[in-house]
Amino acid sequence: MTEKIILLVEDNPDDELLMLRALKKNNILNTVHVVRDGREALDYLFAQGDFSDRNINEQPTVILLDLKLPKIDGLEVLKR
């Protein structure tokens, strides 16, 4: 059984910390990968750029996506 991964796309460090605390408090022990803008999110999801060595077949089970992001906003990430 493969591990269920959570992808957190958040540019605000305070919101990132808050989300990670909430997950931990609720005993969500899945691996959480954090990216900080829409470009990084797309790179992660499509295994390109800095994430080109990532196995593209291991996609996150849940994506927590901020809509107001630098570079590429969350709505554009959803479209792609």
C-alpha cells in the first residue's frame, strides 16, 4: 500500500505553520510536502523542474491549495 501524501501549497509561513499544527493536532500523520507558489505546485504535480526526479505516479491524495499565490495563482493551478 502506498503512502498517502498531502500537498500543501501555501506562500504564507504563518498559515503553513497553522495548517501543519492543525494536521498534527488531529492525528493526521501523512507526509506533507509544502510548496510556496503556483509554479512549484505545478512542477511538483507534473514532476518537472526541481521535482523532475519525483515519481509522477505517486500523486498526492489531498491538495490544500491557497488561491492567492505568487507567480501562478491557485485558480490557474486548478485549470492546469
